[in-house]
Amino acid sequence: MRLWIVEAGFPCDTLNVREGDTGILGAVSDATCNSGAGFVLATFASQEDIQAVIDLSAESGEPGIFLVGDLWFVSGEIPEDLQALQAVAGGEVVTAVYPPAGG
């Protein structure tokens, strides 16, 4: 994942990875770049777990923007940055909106 970020033109010398209790609902692991690229990367055991995080974001009143792939997502604040990353990594850019999908 770090290589995706670098290839998309963002600084990321090292990923700071946490496994287990990441603080992200349902995440198996998460990571941030030590150089402040502004992304949070997370991996999940199921797409349903990813959707639960997106739904929670929508309900929070501060909807997030996510690049969602197969069992992973990258969250960020700037849609154009996620689109640049999407060109390298694939996935779908999703904006969490209220009411959440299926709700």
C-alpha cells in the first residue's frame, strides 16, 4: 500500500502499521504514513465491516471519503487525492452520506 501512495505522487517514507486493536471498527490492521500524506489505510476481514465504518461515518455528521477496494480502504479528506490514488490502486471512491446505504 505504501508503494501505491508513493506511485500516486504523495510522500510516504514509512508506514506506521497497527494490528489488532486499531481504533477503527472491524479493522484487522491500519496504517498511516510517517511523512503526513494524510491517508489512513485499513484492512478488514469482510466488505460488510468496511460498509459498517462508512455507515458510522455518515451517521457521525462529518461524512468521510474513502477509496474502497477488496478488504481494504483508504480514508482521506481531499477527493482529488483519493482519485489520484485510485488511478494507481484501483477501487471505488465512496463518500459517506446520511442516511447510510440500506438505512
